[in-house]
Amino acid sequence: MLSLSLLQSEKSEKQVYSCAISTNGLVAAGHSDGTTTLLRPDRVQVLSTHKYPVTALCFTDNHLIIASTDHNIVLYDVGADKVKEKLMIHKGPVRCLCVSKDSSLLISGSSDQTICITNILSNPEVDRYLKLTESDSGMLSGVCISYDNSLVVATATSGTIFLYDTTSPKPVHSHYDAHQMGVNGCDITLEGERNLLCTVGADYLVKLWYVDNYVLTSHKTLTGHTGQVLCCKFHLLGDSELVLFTGSYDKTVVIWSVETGDKIHQSICHSSFIYSISLFEDKLVTCSSDKTVKLWNVCSGKVRSINVIPTASQEILTDWSSEQVNNWLGRLLPGHADTELVGKDLANMDPVVMTDGHTYERANITEWLCAGNCRSPFTNTTLSTKSIVSNHNLRNIIETVFFLD
């Protein structure tokens, strides 16, 4: 069993949009004012490399690569503590980055509908431009490259996945409506000898795909998040077990078994939604709209330091009063309205989410809808749909609280 233990948390006055961790444990966080915070072992350093928000970060060898909505990409030499190169290769805001597994190529995606493949081993120069061919493709949301550098995958807010042979500027294959309401990001790895792609979407879903000879085949759909899934990273545990990390609007990080598709672990890691995650060995970095970047240790066994567990004392939790229940729910659900639930009610709760964004007990909201009500009980606004979605995240947290070992 896996869990997360918090090692370090850095709070900022500025929004944090991106994060990355290097092979030697350096952590970087990109901010809304164009600065990047570099967490070194001996100090916290602020890099002022851009005028506008830093949207993507990644490390390669001794360099930190920083992309921004000011259209520019900066290669910062961490060892020499100076800017090595400033790449002006896009005509629009740079939205996403990745580095090939051999650290030879930088893949960058921009709002100008281009993807650049840049050689970063020698003097950085653009090798190839890839181009989205559909005018209604939306904004690029993610890029990744296969282990052998032959395949580039790009995702877009239109819900489309684009597959490129890196020798050709146009997509070899486009898969439409991969996610309803749009794709938010992607990552690729090898499972045996096959390319395995992950995409995450605004439909709350995580999807796994096989890519064989530039043909995309659906493999698994993973459910469990209760908000848009914004980021994903494959990770090899030890030498054998392949897992997947995802971060979401629901404030949680989920660790999935790639082999079974089961949820191994889920934790509330921030007080607001999670923009980005990065991994190296047993370390995870997360950043959030709560203006924090956090470093976690990925370890075996249950860890009580994550805020899925009440900070209260050792009393029997099913004996909680309604005040204790409301205090606990208030920490999990911002804007939570007081309820008359007591501990026993909470233990048996079947939480669901409606389109107003609020969480309800299934029986209560079902009764409300069956009575002919079409407005939100909280906001009195008209519900766009009466569909009910299970709040698996809250249910899992309740089970953690009431069934501790």
C-alpha cells in the first residue's frame, strides 16, 4: 500500500502555475508574476526570467527550462547560476513542455497552434515545427514524446488527441472527442514494448490508450476524481511496478495501479485545485491555486500526516456532535453550509455532487428533485441538469476516518 508524507511546503503571495523536480532533488515552482522559485538545499532562490506567468517547467541535466505566456523559453544553468539561452521560437504564449527521455530534445507547445522540437544537447535550435491542422482544435494543453523519440502526442482543449511522426509536420492521426469538454494533459510511457498513453480531462476521467504504429486504441478508463483532472505522470516503483499519479480540481492526488486500473491511494494534498505534479524516484512535487508548492515522500503503508485524518483527539468518531461534523466538513468543502448531521450520519453518508458544485446526501437531494424542484437548495440557481454524480473522493475520506486500523 502506498501513501504520501509531507516533507516541505512553501507558501507564496503569488499564484503558482507549474512545478518540477530534478534528478538531484531541486524543486522549482513557476509563478503568475513571471518569477520562478528554485528550492536549493541551502537556500530559496527567486529567478526573474519572464515578464508574464510561468506556465511550464522541466529539468534536464543541469538545466531548468522555464516557459511563459510572454512567448519565450529560458534555459537556466542551475550549476553556473545563470541564463544559458533564451529561445524565442513561438509566436504565442507557451503552454506546455516536455523533455525526451534521453534529454536530447525539448518539445514545446504554444497557443499559436505550433509544437516545436528543439535540440538542446548542443547550441539550441529548432529542428522541426509541428502544426495543428484543425482551426477549431482549441488550445494546446499537453505534449509528450515516446521513449524512442519517434512519436509526439499533443492534446487540446477541444478534446482531440494528435499523433505525430516526428519527421512530418502534420498529424499522422487525430482522435476526436477523447474527453468530453476537453483534454487537460497527457503523459506517455512504455508497457513492455508498447507505447502507453495517459490523458486526463474536464470530464473527471483518466484514460489509458495503447499507441501502435500511430494508431490509438482505448485501453482503460479510470474513475474516482470528483473534479476536472488537470495533470498526470507515469512512475515506475522500484524496477517493476508501473503506477500513475493524477492531480485534480478536487484537491486530491490519486495513485493508480496501471496493471489493474485500481486506485491505490488518494489524498487531499491542497486546499484548492492542483495545477501540476512532478516526480523523481520516491519524491512527488505538487502545486496548487492555494499558492503553495509541496514536496512529498511516496512511501509504503498508511501515513497519518495528510489532512484526510481529523486532527481531533482519540474520541470515538461515530459519537461526533453536529458541531464537530460541521467543523470537519468545513475544512474539506469550502463554502460548506451547516448541517444537522452527527457522526453516525456521516459514517453512513452517500455523498453526491450536483451541477451547482455542492455536495449532498443522495437520499436528500433525490427527494428534493422528485418533489419537482429544479433549483439548487444552496444557491437557488437553476440546475443545468438533474444528473447526480457520486462524490467518491469524500466517501473515501469518510471511510478513512471511520475505519482506521
